[in-house]
Amino acid sequence: MMGLSHCLLLFFICFFKGCNTSASHELSYCHDEESSALLQFKQSFTISASASGLEGAYPKVLSWKQAQGGKNTSCCTWDGVECDEHTGHVIGLDLRSSCLYGSIHSNSSLFSLVHLQRLNLADNHFNYSQIPTSIRNFPRLTHLDLSASVFSGRVPSEVSQLVKLSLLNLSRNTEPSSGVGLLTLDGSDFRSLVQNLTNLQRLRLRFINISSPIPDSMANLSFLTTLDLHQCQLFGDFPVRIFHLQNLQNLYLGDNQDLIGYLPEFNKSSPLITLDVHGTRFSGNLAFSIRKLSSLKQLDVAACNFPAGLVPSSLGNLRELTYLDISANPFGGPIPDSFANLTKLSVFRISSSLLTGPIPSWLGNFSELKALDFTYNRLGGSIPTSFSNLTNLQILFLHSNNLSGIVEFQTFQNLQNLKLLDLRFNSLEFFSESTAVNASTIPQFTHLMLTSCNVREFPYFLRYQKHLQQLVLDKNKIHGQVPKWMWNMSTESLVQLDISENFLSGQLPVFIPWVNQLYLNLAFNMFHGPLPMPPSSTLVYEANDNKFTGKVSPVICNMSSLLSLDLSNNNLSGMIPRCFGNFSDPLTRLFLGNNSFHGTLPQTFTNKSSLRVLDVRQNQLQGQLPRSLANCLMLENLVLSNNYFNDVFPFWMVTLPELKLLAMRHNAFQGLIGKSENNQQFPKLRILDISHNNFTGKFVAEYIFSKYAMRSINQSTYMRVDINYITGWRFYDSRFTITIKNVDRYYSRVQEAFAVIDISSNKFEGKIDESIGSLKGLWSLNFSNNLLSGRIPSSFGHLTNLEALDLSNNKLWGEIPKQLAQLTFLAEFNVSHNNLTGAIPRGPQLNTFNITSYEGNPGLCGFPLPKGCRSSNAPPQLPPSSTEENDSGSGIEFEWTFVLAGCGSGFVVGVVLADLAITRRRELFLQIVGMLIRLMERITSWKGFGLWTLILMSLF
């Protein structure tokens, strides 16, 4: 009986278990409408390998197939699909890294899957779609991951209705090419999201533009374990209560530059594992705040507002740290010995700080270390030999310190994982074997940067490098020719090569062999022969300051992605390739100066041009300027100096909104400079050099310059062009040459505050424009060697930034305005060879100039001239006759003797003359009356001389 009962019990157990299994098997087939919805969703996308970037990505939807031949295929078996085992409804969809490309709209069949609890679409490319408002159709969602999938626009408020969410990840939706965030989240929606989603455990909103404070209610999310608000443009005070959330393990607040906060004193019980506040305005006592965080593994407080002091030694107590970055803070002194406890570190960064002393040898005990960065400090001594023990090291950055001593390549031979080595800008001497070495013992570098390391030859181990992407050997002492084996090194991988500023010579291959090259710098060497042609992929090509000869090959026109081209200071000849106006829309810098190019400039600059600097100085170019230059709306600097251009002043360039520097010196430009057609001014022009041309007529500054553009600027930044060429940013300073006292001065970089007008050595005439005194930002003014007449405007005394003023070799008369004594920055001053009279004003700067600044003015007196000034009873000097100064604007010349004769001939003659002038030339009469009044004022102020005596003195 017992046996029977036992058998029956087993039977029933097996029966019911079988029934349940059978029922579960039957219900595991998903519903037809959901299967259809998934297939429709699949068909709305294309499969593209480039749509997903993570390793292991594959198109999961390829396994989704409709039932065929009566076979019942359940969607629950499809890759990435999860069904409820009881109801058969689709409750989970995991399509992360599925290579999907296309758009999602609110009417997508996806949103009919109303039973979804988990949705992961991360790491796909949804083509800048907005997150659909139909997301509200998923009220059961607990997990929503739409990260890194190129969604854009506003995050819909409907997300805050998904009150069951425990995971929300919308981070890393960025522009694929630039990394700029594409999503925005309204401040009120951000507050609603935080208030409603009280079950959140993980909230990731990285790279979403929120632009609001963090709501205090964030501190009420008691289940929160991870909060990622990296680079969300947050501002205001960070709610300190968030630090005390009892489950918070990971906090990312980096790169919110206006986020203010302080680190509290954390309890030992704090579960924090990751604390990242880099690039914020957090401050406080770092050493005191985190000394008890024994569980902390990652600490990033770089570029914060911590007070200056020694490197906090208490950080050495955080023995679980694997990542430590305290860079760009005012921490100084030696690296504390307590840091020797941090043997679990894999990343260690203290860059851009004030570190001193040697690099500790105990760093050789950090067996887990993968990246070490001590750049931009004041560390001295040598590189420890113990570094040869760091067998897991992949990145070693030590550039821009005071390190010295010999670095032997053998130090790095044990570091088989070392990929990036940067020792630039130290006082090291890099020594490598010049004979064959065992290739198997050499690390395969990807980036090797040895700028200014006293390298005297191409390191022999380079010939074994197969994967180099970046090789930087500039500013060394390498002589002779480039070895032939260099051209066979890393031919498929090399992206950047910089061998500039060495002593290299010889002829280079006609075609550079690195097929994927983006940056090539050969500048400041002694290479000769034809100009080598890099591959069409090149973005930056610098071959300036060599001895290259001959014509530029038309192959250069294939470089359609070029951003910067500098061929200046060579012996290149022929015509400038016609394609240079339009072969590369992204071209930003074009330097062709100091060669022997002839002919005209290219005529076809397009409206797609990105050109910001065009410099063709010192060639043999001629003809008119191409009017298509007006299409270059980003043009900032145009240098045409020292050529044979023959054209009128280019007023058609007033439409260039960014033009700051226009240099046309030493050409054959000619004609009057009048108003532009629409009375426009150059909106940003601050530097104009039209010296040594054939311009005539009056020079009226207000026809050309905007007072706003020429305002005084209190900043020390430089005019520069920034170029991002994928491997990094490069900053190029503007260059400019000005003439002061007949001496050319070359400026390798120009401050934004710099403002210059040079119209010297032309044929300008008439009075100096008074409005120049309102151009407050002027630094240098050169009007020398013209036919200018009249007085020096007293308004020049308002040019308080003026450092150089040259008015020499004109026909100016009158006294030097006393207001010039107010120019406290004036370092160069020249009014020689004019008709100036009177006493030289005294002032802090005027007293510093020697006799050459005033010579050739017989009427001047006083220091530093040997001619002393008479007492105050000396007779006044009258202005020269109209033969010397004809700027009345009346078109009629008259003599001062005519005016004085009116005084000497009596009242009758005066009346007759007055009647003549009033009835026939009223303006002439007014001029005569004005002169008489000024003369009489001088006469009556003079004591001891009779009226007729003064008149006779004036006549004779």
C-alpha cells in the first residue's frame, strides 16, 4: 500500500509538472500581433556596420523571420526578444549594438508592444530622430536604455510618466563627428522626472543639455545607486544631501563648469565607489573630506577650485583606488610617499599642476598601472629605471617638465604593452641603438612623441614599427638625409609625422607613401628638389622654410579635405595652381609667401570656402584681385604685400564680416579711396597696411574703419586659427610685418588688441582726418612720406594705447599738440622733415626721444634740439603760404600777404575787398575773416611790438 501510494504520488507530481511544462511551452509562442509588430519594426531599418561602435556588435534582427511552410516560429525565440513565460507577451527587447540605421517615429509598430518592461536600443544610429512621445505607451517599463543612438531634440515630458523605471539611460546621444550632445531636457521636465521616478536606481543623462540647477528633490531618490550628469550644462549649488544617499555608489558630475559645490566629510560607511567632479567649481578641503572613503575606487577631481597647497597626502590611505586624477589644481610640492600605498592604481594622473622634485622610484611597484600622466609640471631628475617593471603600462606621458639625463631605449624594451610614449619638452637626451636589434623585444608603439629630446638620428628601432599612428620628432638635432627605411615604416597606419625644425637635407620622394596620412610637417629644414606630394587624405601639410624648387604639382588638387597648407619661404616657381580657389572647401589656412610665384591669383574662390588666412606676400604676382574673394566670408587675414598687384582699393571686401587684417604694402595699388557704394565700413578691420603704393587724394579713416571694431580691447589673446585635424588641435598664430622708422618689424603672433594703420609712402594729401582720434584702440599709426598738410590733430591725444606714431616727411605745419604728452605708452615718435614750429611739448614719453624724431623742422625749438626756445615775447610763427598748404576746399589759392595787405591799406581797401568776397565768394570771405581774427589775437597778445612792425615782419 505504501508502495502504491508512493507511485501514485510520483505520478501526480510528474503529471502536474508535465502539464505545467506543456502549458508554459504552449504560451511561450508570442502573440501574432506582437510578432507582426516586431517584423514591421525590423523592416523600418537598414543594417549598417557603422551604426554601432561597440565591440561585439552584430545585427540581432537577422534572426527574425516570418513563419513559413506551416511551421510555427515563435518570436520569443528571436535574438533579443524576451517573452513572459505565462502570458506569452513580449516583455523585453534588447537590441543594443544591433547595427540598426534609420528613424523612429511615434507611429512605429514598436509602440504597440504595450507589455514591454525592458527596452534597450543603445548603440545604434537612429538618424537624429526625436525620442517619440509614444514612449508613454510603456507604463510597465522598468528599464529604458536609449544611449549612444543618435537621438536628438527635446527629451519628451512623457518620459516622466514611466513611474516604474529603475533604470533610465539617455546618455551619449552625440554628433558622431564632433561628440557634441544632441539632446536637450527642459528644466521643468528635469524636475518632473526627478519627482515622479522615485524608483530610479540608475539615472544616466550624460551629454544632455539640461541648463538648470539640480533639484533638491534628487536627494529623495533613496534607491539611487548611479547618477551620471556629466556635461549637462548644470549650474547653481549642488544639493549636498545627495552625497549622503545611503545606496549611492557612482556619482558623475564632470564638466559642468558652472556647478558649484563642496565635498562634505564622508562617513566611513559611505558606499561611494566612484566620485567624479572634474571640471566643476567644487572646492573645500579635499584631504579632510574623503579620508574615510575606504571603498572608493575611482576619484576624479581634476580642474576644480580647491585651494593651493601641497598634494594631499591623505589620499594615500585610499588603498582601493584604481583611478586617481587630481590634475589642473594648484597642488604642488613633491609626490607624497604615502602614495606608495596605491598599488592597485591602473590610471594615475597629476598633470598641469605644480609638482616638484624627482619622480619616485616606488612607482615601479605599481604592477597594475596602465596609464601614467605627469605632464606640465616642474618635476626634475631622471626617469626612474624602475619603470622597466611596469609591464602593464600602456600610456606614459611625462612631457613639459624639467627632466634631464640620458634615456636609453632599453628602459622601454620590457614594456611590451606600451603604446603611447610622450617625453616632449624636457632636457632629456634620447639614446637608441644605431645597430640592429631584436625586433621581438621592441614595443609596438602607436604614438611616439620625442619633441626637443636632443635626438641626433632617427632611432633605429623605428624600422620595426608596424602600427605607428603618430611620430613626432620635431625640434631635435637630426642631421643628414631621411633614411630610406623610414618610407617603409607603418605605411598603413601612420597618420601624423612631424620632423620639422631639424637639420635634415636631401631630396624627398615625389609621393609620400603613408596612405592614411592626415598630418605632415617638414618645415624648417634644408630639403631641396621638387615639393613632395602627400596622399589625398592629408588635412595639414607644412613644408615651409625649406629649399624646395620648381612648380607645384597639379596632384595637390586631389587633396580635397585639406585644412591647412603652408609652402612659404621656399624657391617654388610657376603659377599658383588654379584649383587653390576651390579644390578644398574646408581649407582654412593658405600660406604661399616668399616664393617666386608669378601670374595672378586664382579666380574661383567659392561661397563654400572656409578660408580664414590667405598669405601670398613676397612673390611676383600681378594683375587685379579676384572679386570672388568676396565669397570667403570667414576670411580674417589677407596678406598681399610685396607683389605687383595693380588695382584700386578693395572696397568690395567690406562684405567680409570677419576681416581683421589687410596688408597690401609694396604693390602698385592706385587711385582715390572714397566711400564704399553703400557707405559701409569694414566691420572688424583692425590692421590696415597700404604703404608703398600709389594712392592719392585724402585718407578719411571713417570711410574704412568702424569705431566699434577699433575700440580699445583689454585682452592678451592672440589672433589665431584653431584647426582640429582628428589627431588633435593645432593653434596657428597670425603673422604681420610693420615699419617703424624705416625698419621692418616682424611679429610671429599678433594680439587681438593690436590695431594698426600704415598709409606711408603714398601720395595722400590734405589735412589729417580728425576722426582718427576716435579710433581708441590704435597701437601704431604711420602716415610718413606723403603730401599731408595742415596741423597735427590734437585729438591724437585721445589715442591712449598708441605706441608708435610716424608723421615724418610731409608738409605739416603748426605746433606739436600738447595733448600728445598724454600718450604714456608712446615708444616710437617721428615728426621729422615737416614745417612744424614752436616748442616741443614735454612729457614722460616725449622726453625720451632724440633729435632724429624732430629734425628737418627749422621752426621747432626746445629739448632735445640744440635750438632753445625764445622767451614768451618772441614773435609768433605764421603758417606757410598756400603754395605749401592748399587744403581749404575752396579751390581758390590766396596769399597771407593778400590778407595782411588788407590790414595795411586801410579801411577803404578792406571794405572793397570785403564787398568783393561777400558778393562773389562768401566762403572765401569767411576764411579771410577767420585768419584775420587769429592774426589780430596773436598781435594784441604781443607786447613791445607795434602793429605795423609785425605786419612788415610778416611781409618780409
